[in-house]
Amino acid sequence: MSFRSRLTLTILVLLMVSQVAILAAVLNGSHRDIQRQISDHMDIAVRVMEQTINQHRQQMLDSAEVLISDYGFRSAVASQDNPTIESALNNYAARIGADLMTLNGLDGRLLVSTRPELTTRGVFPFTSLWRKAHYDDRGSTVTIIGGMPYVIILLPVKAPDTIGWVSMGFAFDTPLLSRIKTITELDISLLGGTPAALPPLVSTLSPEQQKSLDLDHTPSSSLVSLFSIGNARPVNRQIILGDSPDGHLTAVLSHPTSSLMAPYLAMRMRLIVIFFVTLVSATMLSLLTANTVGQPIKRLTDVARRIGDGERIKARPPANDKSDLGVLASTLHMMQDKLSMREAQLLHQSRQDLLTGLPNRQSAEARLATLTEKGMPFTLNRLCINEFKRINDTFGHVNGDRVLIEIGTRLRQAVGDQGFAYRIGGDEYLVLYPGYNHDTTDLRHLHDALASQPVLQDISPINVSISMGQVHYPTHGPDAEVLLRRADIALNDAKHSGSHLKSYSTGMDEQHLRRLAILQDLRTALLNDRLYMVYQPKIDLRSGKATHLEALVRWEHDTLGFIPPDEFITLAEHSGNIAMLTDWVLHQVAAQIARWNEQHHVFCVSVNLSAQDLTDHQLPARIAAILAEHALSSRQLVLEITESALMEDPVEARRILEELRRQGLHISIDDFGTGYSSLSQLRHMPIDELKIDKSFILKLDSQFEDVMIVRSIIDLGHNLGLSVTAEGVENLQSLAMLEAMNCDVAQGFLFARPLKAQELLFWFQAFSSKSFSDEQIRRRKEVVTPPIPVTYQRRET
């Protein structure tokens, strides 16, 4: 063989060997790249799944935080009002879409459940979660209940100590897996048992695919797989999500490798064609081609490796490069861009409120933590929409969401670039202003910007009511948790005080704890008769006799001491316990009247009603039952209602009062002169008596304006055919003026302070047995006859 032939043969052999080596290197590199992409895709899918579960868990925690911070719910838990708790859990579960909610006692005993069929053991079944929650003050897990995967959280209910535990569960069902699949493009199956057993509990695979699910398959690394790349089976990865009494809960991610490998099939064919073409080409051209192709392949392999390691490659291939290697390079960079977009989208969704577009609570807490760590002062406003539940109930949740969106839009516009606005859940928002240059005046301006214009103008325009609480850092707290809590305290104080705008001040924490203690103990005090009644006499100015009394409730707390009635009655109204308090008072007064009747002391007793009592349709029936139980005449009971309460809903109040009037009960308007009642409405109300507020009586002897007002009220009452009572009579001069103005009844410290039942009988005996002349009355303002002081006795004529 000639030298040229041998040289040609040698060159061809070298070329063939080099081409075979290049082909093997490219295919092996491509196969490793596919395996790396599969592994990376699996890793990303695992992180996406974990982030989705964590986001779902955080949403559950935020929702549960709203529930356990609700005063009405904590009050119901504290008082063990299971029907109310069950109703609250069912309503809240329906609102947020929870599949399971329970209330558990401090000992783990199951008290209330929205799904009794899933919680039949009577105790909290997840001991590891119970221990973790007690250690960390909260806990969560993924487990199997009734053959279905659930995400479960457990939170304590505090007031301020732990009084119970609330758990919340969401089913890990096919729709949730489908949303994860939409993001990851991987099929997901959830299996139970140790080891994982088929068929899956929940899966995005078709029934046929579930039957052929191969849990043991992993991608091959042999050279044989290089030439069967288009027929590869799906690759699976198993992840243990949680434990249950029935074994592990395992997630299986299935990667369809055929779709990922498809771009490489065309490249494989082109490389084979290049191999045969270069084999018959000139030796120098073959070597040049081999050298030209080898370097880009090495660079491309390095790019794939760096992308696999998570590095961001900025250099891009030329846009007009349509070669095989250019297509492969463009494909790698496209994959890198898609991964970056998905990561950015997941991060954005985890920090954004999906309804209003405002940053969410997680974003707010992160910014607060950053500012407090840097020691940068700021002002934090916490606000909520008052009576938002009523808007939801009246107009539906769709329009309720519109209100939330509208308030969020107004908030964003009002804050502008001066601060940051957040929606932290439900109907609550946060506004953060850097610096100290925001005070209550700015708070009022913000309030006006949100509430000055009505919402839902296309349906039924309504003016929303906004309450706001304000705190400053570092004045009011060292960290985000304390500041958010104190902003909530200021917000609650704003709602309850009626001003709707409050800045946190020292002592509000103690007031908050005091209110919680009163709310928690009031129901127990009522059940155990820890409250007591006192009675203040009312003197008929024509006969000088004391035949009428006003019943007043008192509470001497074991640790807090004497609690003013205005304080615990107001809290009872806010917590929904006023009906129970009213019933207790009516029972106590009726029983005492019955005892006095047996002792031949016949009194007519007045009882005060709350504004909420006038919306209770069952009130007339309950009063009739109480009177029948104690065999009392309806003429021995007078119901006192404040003027402002009467005017809150005049139509409904009139209906209930007319029903009470038909039963023979007398109706009295208390604190008359301090409200804004319409005389046209007042004259149609079924009332018998006007009680002039004591603020007009206390200085009657020295304030000419009060004299004119009192005279006008007395004349008005008499012209309407009503009896008129003056309360707050404390001196003889005021009494003489009331007599001159023909007032019917007087009540006040001049005659007696409120007395307990037994003391009242002593006072009544002393009052009835003494008679003083007008000269004695002028000389003495007080005559003491043991054991009860008697300060006034009208002479019989």
C-alpha cells in the first residue's frame, strides 16, 4: 500500500476515532446534562412543593391568628360556650375554606369539631404535633386523616394565659396538587404506608399511569441508554412529607423524561450525519472541523454545568446562530430564564396579597424587622373596617371583596410614596411611615381619605367606618411583635371608645389585660352568683312615700376589687354576654320582689335594659316567663331604657316596647335630655315615665340654664301624659325647686344611697316612722336613725 494510501488510511482512522470520540463525548455529555436537568428540575419541584405547603401553612396560621385574636371567640372559649364555639368554627371554616377545625382543651381532650366523623377518638390524635405546639407555642404537620392527606396546624387561644388550642386542617387534595403541577410541570402522587404503597391516595396521574407507577426506576447511566434516549421511562423521586398513625405520608414526583430529551434527538442525528460527511472529506478539513466543533462543545458543556450549579450566565449566544450548538445553547439559556422567572414569581406570591395587590403580613413583618434591627424610627398605623361582617352578610362575599379592594386602592393612593401600605389579613391593614413626623392629626387625615366617600356606589352606596390605632418605634416597643400587638390594642381601644382614632399610650396593656380578665370572669361570676343587687329608693313628692325602687347591679371581683357597672356592662355588650347579664338581673330582682311580697312589703322596682336588649325578639317572652315563675304582677316591674338606646333603631324598639306594654309592664326613659331623640318619634313610643338625667339636677340650685331645661322637660312630660322623675337629688334646695316645678318623683343621695335588700328594709322602716317639720328640714340636712341614715322625711298633710 502506498504512503498516500497509508497516510490517507491513517488520517481516516484518526479522523474516525476522533469523530467516534467526539460523538461519544457529546452524547455522554448530553445524557449527563439531561440527568442533571432532571435532578435540578426535581430539586426545584421539591422546593416549589415545600414553599407551596409552607405558604398554605402560613395562610392557615394567619387565618387562625385572626380567629384566636377575636374577642368574641376568646370569650366563648373562656366561658366554654360550646354552641358559640362550634358556630364560630363552622362559620370561619366556611369563610376561609378550611376542611377541618377543632377546639381542644388544655389536656388534649377534643371539645368541638367541625368534622366529627374525622375526630371520633375524643382526644387530639397527633401526639408529636401536640408536643411540638406546646414547646414552640404553635405547630403544624402533614398527615393522613380518613384516607386523605391533610395539612394540620395547632395554635393556642390565650386570654392572656392559654385557655385552649385551636387546630385547623386543609385537605391536600387533587386541585392543590394540580396547582403545584401547573408550576413544576411534574406529576405528583401522595402515598401512605411504610414503605409507600400503591395505589396513591391522591395523584395527578391518570388511572392507567398510576397502575404503571414504578417507584424503583432511576435514569440509566450506561452507553446503551444513549441510543434509546427517546424511549426513557419517567423518573420518580420520593419525599416523606409527614407521619401519621398509619405510617409515612410520601410524595412521589414523576418526571416525564421524553419531553426533556426531545430537543436532543435532532442533535444526535445531525452529529451522526456530520460523522459520515467528515469521514469522506479531506484530512485537513476533517481535522479542522473536529477542532472547530470540539471547542464549542466544551464551552457548552461548561455552561450546562454552571447552570446546573445555579450560576447565572449572562453571556448569550448570537441571536442569528441557527446551528445545532447554537440551538442547544439557546435552549439552555431559555431554561435558565424560565427557572429564574418561576423563582421570582413564587417569591412575589409569597410576599403579596392576591386580592388587593398590596404587600401582605409577611412583607410587613420583614420590613419591620429590618427597620428595628437598624434602629430606624417609624410610625405604624393599624386599621380595620368596622362591621365588615355585616357588609359581607348583607351584600355577599363578592361585594365584600370589592370593598376590601377599594379600601386597599384608597390606602395606596393616600400613602403615596411617603410610606408603605399592607393588607395583613381579613379586614385589617397596616400603614408604615418612616420617621416621627406623623401624629394623630395625620391619622385623622388618613381616616378621612379612606372613609369620606361611599363604596359600592353601583349597588347601594354605603359609608364605611374605619378604626385606627397608632404606635411609634422605638417609643412604644422594641420589636415588630410588640409593636403589632400594641397597635392592635390601640385599634381595639379606638373601636370601643367610639372615637375610631387612638394612639397607643402607657397603661393600655394593663387595660387590655383587665378587660380580658373581666370578660373571662363575667360569665363565671353570673353562673356562680358572684354579682349582687342594690336598690335606691324613689320618693313620690306628692305623698312623701317611697314605694318605688331602682335596681342596680354591682360586682366585687376577687382580685380586681370593685368594678364599676359601666365598665363590665359595656364589655358585656361588646362580648355578646349582655343578654345573659340582663336575664340574671331580672331573675334576681323578681326573686327579691317575691320575698318582699311574702314579708308584706310591696315595691315597684325599675330594671335597666341595654340597647342590645331592644333588638332581642325573645325578650318579652323571657320577661313574661320570669314573672310567671315568681308569681309577680307585671305592675311591680318597670323597664328603664336610655334615650340613646331607644333611638338606635326606633322602629324595632317601638315594636318590642309595644309588646312589653301589652304585658302590662311600665316603660321609663332613663337619662332623658342627654340624647338626640325626635319628639315626633318620642310621642309615639309606648312609654310611661321620663327620668331627667342627673347632670341637670346636681347643680339645679346654682345653674339657671339647668332650671330652664328641667322645667321644660317636666312640662313636656306632663303634656305628653307621662310621669317625671328627677335623679341625682342631693340637697334640699334642689328638692324644693323640683317640688315647685311639680316634679312627680325624686331620687338621689339626699334620701339614700343604693342599699342591699336587708339594709333597704331598715331604711324604709326608719323613713316611714319619722316625721320632720319644715323648720327642722331647713336646720338639718341629715338626721341619723341607727342603723341606717335617714336624710329626708316629708311631713304628712
